[in-house]
Amino acid sequence: MNSTATAARLRDYFLSEPLMATAIAAALFALATTPLAFAVLGRLSWFKARRGRVMQRPEFSSIVCAMLLVMGIPAIFMALVVKSQHFDEDRYEFDPNKTWSVLEQGRGYNELKEADEAVRREAMRLAEVRKNLVESVKKLDESMLALRAVAGTSPAVAQAIPSVLQRLAKIHESIGLDGPQQLMDFTAPPVAIASIPSPAPSAPAPLTNLAPAPVAPLAGSGLTKAQVDAELAAVPEPQRPLAAMLPLSDLPADWSVGKLGDRYLESFNADNLFEKIDGRAESFLQYNVKGMAYANFHPTGDESNELQVYIFEMSDPLKALGKYGSEKSDDAKPLTIGSEGYTAAGSTLFYSGRYYTQIVSTTDDPKFSAFAVELAKRIAEKQKGDSAAPAPSGEGPSKTQSTPESLFALLPSGSGRATPKYAAQDVFGYSFLSDVFMADYEEGGVTWQGFLRPYKDAKEAQAVFDKYVEGAKRDEAEIKTIDAEGADRMIVSSNIGLVDVLFLKGNVVGGANGATNAKPAEAFARAFVKSLPKTVPAIESGP
């Protein structure tokens, strides 16, 4: 760097920061002139000190140390000036008792609402990316079903598929998708069928020589009652009622029950479920699975493809609904069976009471799809008598129980209502809010989520309502209490451009969450609370 460029930079800096440049120049001048001043003063004998009657000159080292101490004053001043150019102006605004949000730490937005809008756009973008990723994995699952069909005739492919599915299980876990494809069992790959010699045909015996004797069941007609009883007898007592729901007998002539070693069915409890669905067992444990029964069915004489039946027993209908909803794809075809069901890629899935049933087809074939529906109807019929919610006599919400269907029916209907859904835990980001029934609503471009949560009594509902209000105050939301017909309490909470309208009525907490405009959300909440009965029977969630 030449002297001209340096002079130009110094001139520009002095013009842009005259006060700062003057302070730095003064500090540099003090540093540069201090040695000269000490030299001059030394020559003038200024440093001589009186010792009694004698003027004594100090040691040279003492003078040097004194000079350095004096030079340290402008040096420290100049260091502070330079450091101030890179100093965090908001450092002393930090409050150790306050948790700063990402929005409050932002520097690129003029106001909080602008930052909130940016966060909302980013959340929508990430949601779209996740949706595309989930849909792509679902398409991959469909391709794996076709590959499974090839595996039935190719031992090499069948041996490679288990490791591929194990890797896919990690992908499903990462994106929060539970797909039936992961449930496939490839522990017994097919052998080379071509190497097995065909038995020579034998001449039929004369009919006159036939003696009356017990005959085996016709191929494809399923198991006999004695065989079914023998299978169930080998099942542990806790899973026996679950295993009895498997339709092992009275099958169409062109369908057979698949062999599982020397058995026709398998059963598992929560502790050993991983032995059958390793990689997915944890997701079922989160919904309090109690047990599972399994069997498979294939066309008579053709074991290249099959229908795999999994019947899961959860602790209560809520957990069954939650697990069913977490696996339901957006493009599934609804099916009226059990409490709710759907078909996808030849498979049929439904829940009924506390049972969640998956009938997974390894091929998207109309024949398999039709038989999967027939199996589902038989299983749902067996589950019907064991799925009804108990309704003992007595009064009050703690004496009776609702069903998920009855609670969904309480959510207001309208043209702007989307498909209702159930959220098991951490609803709206609140750890104290769980087992909520909700639906998305839209009116005039304004969107919100209507929700409902009945509790066992009014005291518990009051406690949850108070926790919400306390949390909103901690988040510095603007809270306004309003009067509404039919509501014990109703508040409007506004924060970062979003509005929540929360009401308390008897043993119910509900309202509208995340509205972009207060007026339609408040009107919705007023009509909602007015339509509810004084008490709503709760659903007790199992342990």
C-alpha cells in the first residue's frame, strides 16, 4: 500500500468520523511525544528528587517504567475507542430473567409483525418441503411393493430386500411417516422353485375301496375349528382375544392361510413387538400398544404375493385413533368400516374402538384389494362388540365417556371446515394440552383451528384454562376478557400478529387458535361455545 492510498483512507475516515478520528490522533500524538517529553525533562534535571540536603537523580530504569505507565493511558484510551467500533450496542439491554425469542433477536426486520410474517412464510415453505418428501417416500413404498412381487420368484432379490427396508425404516422415522411397507416380513426368502422336481402323477384308487374317514379341509378354505382352537391355545392369555379376531377359517376356496414355520399366526406384546416390526415398534409404544396379532393370506397355490394382517390393541380408542391418523395419507380413499378406514395401493387400514388394523397387500391388484376389504369387514365385526365405549349409569362427565366420533361431531360444521383430526400431545406447543379434537377452518381468507378438549370435571378444565392464560402472559401477549353467552370464561389473546380465542364451559376447554384476524375467530368461538351442552363426557386416556 503506497502513501497516497493511505493518506486517502485516513482523509475519508476523518471526514466520516471526525470525533473518533480526532480522539485516535490525540492518543497517537500522546504516545509518540511521551518519550520526547521524558527525554527533555530528564535533560532539565526535572526528575531529581531531594534526599535530605542532596538532590539525587533516579535510576534510568525507574524513569523508563514511569514513562511506560504514562504511555499506557493513551494506549488504553485508543484501544477502547477502536473496540467501540465493533461493540454490541444491545449488550446491556440483556435481561437475565427473560428468554429472548428468535424474533426479538432479529436485526433484519423493522417490526415484530414483519418478522412474524417472515417466520410464517418459512414455516409454510418447510411444510411444503416436508409434504413433498413424504409423498416421495410414499411413492417409493409403492415401488417397493412391486419389487416385492419380483422377490417372490427371485431368491437374490428376496435376500437383498430386508436390508433395503431397514434403511427405509430410518427414513420413515426421520420424516415422521409410518408406512405399511415397513411391516413386511422377509425372514423366509423363497427358494429356487425351478430346482424342485415335480412329483409323478399317481393313478387314482378305485372308488369302491374308499372307506369312511375324516377328511382334511379343502385347500383354500382356511383352518378347521380344531386347528383354530389349537392355534389359539398356544397364544399367551393376554393376547388370546386379540388373536381370535384373525379370520383363519371359512375363507374363499381360492385363498389360503400362510404358514409361519409350524404355526398359522403370531402374537406379540409391547415388550417383544420389535421382533416383528423392528424399526417401527417405538412409534407404536408411544401410543401405548398392548399387543399385536399377525397372520398372512395368499392365493391358493401362489405364494408370490400375500395379504399381511396386523391387529394392534391400544390402551384406549384415543391412542388407536392417534396412531391411525398418524399413518393416514392425504390421498387415501375413504372406506366405511369400523370407526374409520381407508384403502391405499391394495391395502386396507382402519381403526375400531381401541383396535388398529392393517391389512397390507404386497401387490396393488384388484383381487387382493377386494379380499383385503372382505377380511377387514370380518375383523371389524369381531371388534364391534369389544369397541363400544362404556356407559355406566350416573350423571356428570366423570360417569360416562364420549367416543372420538361424538366429539368430532361437536366441532362446528360449515363450508370452511376441513377434515377433523386428533392431536395426542403438545398441542399448539403447550405441554399441558393433550388429547385435543380439532379441525381447520377458513372464512374470507382468514384461517384458524377450532378445537375441543373435554376433561373429567370442571376443576381440571379450569386448571388447564389458567395454565394457558399464565403462559400467554409470560409470552407478553395482549389478553382481553370478554363476555359470551354460554361460556364461564372467554379470553382473546393477541401476540405476534396471531389471535387465539379461548373459552371455558363446564368441563370443556375449546376455541379458535392461530387466527390471522380476531373478528371471525371471535364470532366462531361465540357460536361454538353456545352450541355445546353444559357438560361433555370425556374420553379417559389409558396409561
